[in-house]
Amino acid sequence: MPESKHPVYGPTYAEMRDPDLLDPVFRACAADLQNRSPLHRDNLFNIHWLDARTGVSAFLVPQAVSGLAANLVVMDGGTFPSGSMKVGPAYAMLMERELNEGIRPGSTTVIAPSTGNFGIGAAWVARVKGYEARVVMPSGMSRERYALIERYGATTDLTPGSEADVNLTLQRTQDRYAGQSACAVLGQFSDLANYRFHRHVTAEGVRRAVQGLGLDGVDLFVSAPGSAGTLAAGEGLRESFPDLCIAAVEPEECSTLTDGGRGSHVIEGIGDQMVTLIHNVHATDLVVRVPDVHTIRGTAVFSGSTDDIMAMFGVDADCAVRLQGRFGPSGICNVVGAMQAASYLGLDQSRTVVTVATDSNDRYRSVLDRLSNNLGRQPHRRDLSGWWSETRELEPVRQVLDIREGDHRERLHGMKRDTWVPYGYSADFIDSMQDRTFWDREYALIEQLDLQWQALRQPPASCR
Ligand SMILES: Cc1ncc(COP(=O)(O)O)c(C=O)c1O
């Protein structure tokens, strides 16, 4: 391992899962930095799901919105440093590279292929740790994403297209950066640190959130992959709730998991036309398709005024404030997918479904502007309310595919093999992922990684 003057710094997996392990004075001080000094390196210790004020970064979606008998809980990923929980996997991947390969700032550039949030998170982590960073991303994403990446001092390497063209970012990364000793490629689709982060950290965040909201357990976990990292939280939750069902959501226009569909769509962050390497397809039970128009309109519904939200749903002001601005299109996609999956399973009022808002509406102003431009005006309350009624009319029997039966999981595994063998992974390695022990072994590495990290890192000290 190369010697370096740069000490490594940041939390262990255990500290991200349970920040109460940190010294309380240090933790309070780090929490205070998040708004005051967002690029201070002690913000690395704010990578967790526990809101410093409320204790739980999650909220309940009222029945008047979801139409469900079951409780619907949304994990609020917008509270993380950089504005999206994708910073967590970016940190975990870089931490493991620092540990296993000895990379350090100065001699290494961080390369992050992404359609946005992962790249923003990686740019932020790189900046606070002192690395140069480059985000390889499509040129057609919402403009807020590029501005944030630049604000964190990273450069971009743009490929043609938008969300559904993520394969071009992977190809560009392979051609230009893979194997270069001066580059550390953070591959969120194939790096199991992403899996470890969510199975360990996000799963515990959910457990604490449902407890904090006074609910008994979790019956259904829903997430639209992207990298499928977040879906791994479902596997972590299954350790506590063995009957838990896991649903993956995808855009109707890009129905890759349902039937190999590879169309283009407009939900940024998900629906990347592939089965990712880190997706444990044998742990997924349902696949839900959501038409993308509902997600853009839904983002507008919850970006309206609190008066609109109160009037449309008959909720009180506190509830309207909790809902307002909390969702980007993929968050709405998750909520709609959760509504469909919970209805499909017939979950009653004693049951709980959990999903995730990966970021919030602040990075989709341009998407909402486009919606208004197409409409020729700002949407009125009656537009918003009509749109949400149409969303509520989607029928679960049409939108949900139950993959617990038949050979769907084998089909998905075959797609994974077809995608990843050309990137140099052996068929034998990929086939070993069909056995659950593969995932449990990968997960169990956390204990050793944490011990090594604690021995190597500079201890968290008084944050100023
Ligand atoms: C906005 C948004 N939603 C959802 C996701 C999907 O999350 P995951 O990659 O963990 O599947 C991403 C991933 O980048 C994202 O940026």
C-alpha cells in the first residue's frame, strides 16, 4: 500500500448505521456544520438517516394522498449532505478503495459514471476529502445537476443522450479511465460497497424510522433501481421481518425488468436499461411499472403551495409542509409504485410499506418549467388535483408483475450475465450470485472493513 501524507478520514459503516456511536459533542458539532459550512470535512459524519432535529428522516404519507389502508412511510434522502442519499454509496465506495488500494488525494482522480445524484455525491465526497473528480454523465439531464457538480469543483465528461443512455457512460468510463493508475473509478452499478451501504445503513434507518413513527414493522419495501443499491435495504430489513416483500419499480416506457423493454423515459436516476451487477434478483418479489408522465406531474402536485396541498387532500398545514417539495420524479415513482404494490398485496391498516425519496424537488426546477411550458401556463390547482386522481386510477393488476413464481428471476439473472460478461466479469462469478450465500458473505465483510478503517483513519476530533 503506498505511503501518503494524507490521513484517511470519515465514519465507519457502523457509525453511519448508528451515529449515536459517535461522541455526542462531536456529533452535535458535525450536525451544526451541515448548513453552516457544507464543505467542511466533518460533514462526512452527517452521512446517515437520522435527522438531527427530529431523530428520523422519514414521514408518513396520509391516506388521503395514497388511498391505501396500509401505512405508507417515505424515507427522506434529501436530508443527506449534497442533497441526496446517493452520497452514502459514493462515500462507502471511496472509503473501501482508500482502505484496499491505498489511494489518496493528490495522486488519484475520482471518476464517477452517473446520471446525476451519484455523480453529485461523489463530487461532494471527493471535494471534502481533497480529491479531483470527474463525473461521466449524459448531456441531457436536468441542468441543476451540472451546476451542483461544478459547484463542488468536479469536471464533467458528457456522453450523448439522457437517463436511458447510461450504458454510454459505462462504455466511456471503460474506454477512457478503467485501468488507469491515476483514476479511481467508482462503479455504482457493480461495486458491492453500494450494496453494503444500503443493506447495513439504510435498512437500520428504516427500522428506526418505523419505530419512531410508532409502527410495528415493515411488510413491503419498494424502490426503483438505478443501481439497485437501495433495494438491498429490503434484504437488511428481512433479517428483522422475514415475511417482508421487496418490489422493484421501473418506468413503463423502459420495462427492462418486466419484459426486457429498453425505451427512453424521463425519470432521472432510475430505469437504466439493465440488470445491474449488484442487484440480487433472487431477493426481488414484485416488479411494478409506472408511466413516466405520472411522476413528472406528481412532482408538480407536491411542488405547489401548501394551500394547494391542504385543499387537494384535506390535510392540515403541518402535513402539507411535510409533503411540499419532498419529491423529485423518482420519489414520486417510488410512492406510486408503493401504492400499486401495496394494493396488489391487499395490505390492510395493520401493515406498513416503506419507500424512498432519493432527493427532493430542488434539482428539478427545469423539469417543472418544461411541464409549464408544454401546458402554456403554470398548472392550476384543478390540473394538479386531476393529475393525482388519474394516478390513483392506475390498476395494480396491470402494473404489477409477480416474479415469485415462474422463471422470471432466472431470466433476470441471464440478462445480468449478458450485460456484465462484456465488462470482464466471468460467467462463473456472476452465476455465484444466484446463491444467497454470495450476498451474505459480501455483507459480512463490513465487520472486518470497519476494524481496518478504525485502525487506519485519523480519529474524529473536535470539529471546528
Ligand atoms: C433521483 C434518483 N432516484 C433513484 C435512484 C436509484 O437509486 P439506486 O441507485 O440506489 O437504485 C437514483 C440513483 O442515482 C437517483 O439519482
